[in-house]
Amino acid sequence: MTAQGATSVVALGPDGQPEGIVTDRDLREQVLAVGRSADEPVSTIMTAHLVSVSPEAFVFEKLLEMTRRGIHHLLVVEGRRLLGVLSSDDLVSLEAAHPLELALAIQSRASARRVGDTHAGADGGHPTLV
């Protein structure tokens, strides 16, 4: 992970399907902090409940999903094929705002959209959020 600059690694099963994820936080909290041996199988610390998104999902939807679930990594999956892992750091690097400010702004806009607080765009076409 360090050599690749990655904050997570996905454990794949014999069929090539994702079975779990191990993050840098997992390593710190479940291995280093408690003195667990690094020789133990990855399955003892990985998170097996995986959250995935489609590569077609909008970026704000991905960040909102992370915020709702309190997670920092999403698997990007097409069909049953793992395409990659999206981290909250990846998304935050797109914006200069603090992660919490960005998540709250997205959530606020999503709430406005749900209650229909929209108006026609400047070109009279698609509605835009206010």
C-alpha cells in the first residue's frame, strides 16, 4: 500500500470477486494499536460488508453515500467486475473545501432536490438547484 500510495487494498476471492477491503485505518487500529501479528490472514481484519457504486454514478452521489454510511472507501464495480476503489481523499482533492463543508453542501442540495426546491435554468431548460 505504501509503495503504491494506496489507502486500501481489496481482497479478492478465488473467482476474482471482491470479498473484503483492508484500509490504512484497519491496519493502524486492528494490527498496530493492539500488537496483532502481521502474519495473520487478512480475513481477520478486513471489512467483508462491501459498499459499491457504479462508474456512472455522479461524484456528489458517491460522496453523499460515504457520508451517510460513515465510510471512506467505495468500490467501483461494473457488473461483477471491480474497476477500482474511490476514497474520500480522492473526492476531497477535487474541491478546496473542508470535507465536512463539502458533504454538508451536497446533502443540503440533495435535500432541496427531494422537496422540489428547483427553478428553470437560465436557458429555460433543465431545472437547476437554488
